[in-house]
Amino acid sequence: MGLAGERYVKPAGRLLKGLGALGRLAWGGKGATSEEARLRDGLANSVYENGSGQSIPYRLFAPPDCDPQQQYPLILFLHGAGERGSDNKAQLKHAEVLRLVMDEANPCFLVAPQCARGRKWVEVPWDFREPHATPDEPSPAMRLAMELLDALEAELRIDPERRYATGISMGGFGTFDLLVRRPRQFAAAVPICGGADESRADQIAHVPIWAFHGAKDRTVPAIRSRSAVDALQAAGGNPRYTEYERVGHNAWSRAYREPELRDWLFRQRR
């Protein structure tokens, strides 16, 4: 596939409120604008805990002036490996994803869970150059993220036809993994500098996907996105792919600011 410039064409748990309905943070994420950082600093700070006492922290953006009679889209954001922990802050260090909710024409929810240190969204070896096989069971972090989504469905007015998933790096792998595990749940996905189990492409080829990668990525080689896109096309899918010629691992700063991305995402329906 050639380059054209830089572009390749809850049921068992409960939601626990944090110390405050709004968490006020005081750090800056490289690449985030001041507007994105201010928005991040005002997101609800909460923890989901299931019936077995397992928990995952998360931040939640809700549309201003929510109409209780209206349903809204939901965006799930899966962060990268460097943002793991339990502070319920670091998962939005790279706040560029919040550009997706800065759209009065498309009010939506956005949830950003935080994977524990030492865990992964997909428990596979980090040999990023070679394809991986989808584990039989979701990782503990992914299982909690899926339970969180189910819990939010019961709590919020979410449009079942407009659920979206996106993630960066480790979260890009997690985005593909989640699609395989719940192939009929999401209306679209935006994996950035991630990789997929290409043997499962036929299971998710129906999902509109726009993947991004940096051509000079030395952490997760761009071949992982290229081969995922090739597999999806071979399976009858019609994915979009953008590769930035002079960009390394941080492809998300540009991807989340692509002029067409927001409109493309919200047009997709399950």
C-alpha cells in the first residue's frame, strides 16, 4: 500500500465516586493545548468496583447541560503503557484525545479508565515487530474496562448505536483486542500506533476503523498498523489509514487533531 503524501488512504459491580465530583489536577501533558488541559482538569474522577472487590479508576467527561431525555454517544479511550498506575490522573497525560469532545454539534460522553502498573490492556509479549494471537481471555485490566462500560450503560443515557473506541500505543493494541471481544458493540474505532491479531480481521472487518501511525516509530513499528489494515481489507473491510512520514511514536498529537476525524467518527452508527 503506497503513501500519498503522509496519508494512507456493570451488572455485577458498582460505581464509586471519587473524593470530589470533579478532580482538579495540576500537571501538563506534552503536546496538549491549554484548552485541552483545562478540560482534562475538570473531568469527573471516579472508581468502578465489581462484586469481587476488583476496581479500576476512571475519568469521565459528560456533555454540559445533559438532557435526561436524550441519548449521547460514548467514546472509550485506552491510554498507553507510560500512563499506567492508580493515581487516576496519568491516563490523560496526553490530553489531545479530548479534542474529540470539543464539538457543540456532537455532545458525547468520554470515559478513560486507568490500567494498573504492571498490567496491560492485552496480555501478550511486547515484541511489537511480530504478529500476536488474541489470548483466550481478556486481561484483568480489559475485563474491568468492559465491566465499567456495562456499568455506565446502566447509569448514563448512552446511544447504543454510537459507541466508539480509541487508544494510543498499548491502548491501540487494546482497541483492536476490544473489537475482537465485542465485535457488535462499537460503531467505529480509532487505534493509534497499535497492532492487531491479523488472523481475527474477518471478525471485525465490518467495523469502520481509522488507524494512525508514525512512519519513524521505533517503539511500535508502523508495519503493525499497515499489516492490520491490509488484513482488514483482505477480509472485505474498508479501513482508513493515515501514516505520518516524519513522525515517531507520538502519532496521537496529530491524529486527534485531524480536521476530518471528529466528523468522520460521529457519522458512524452501528
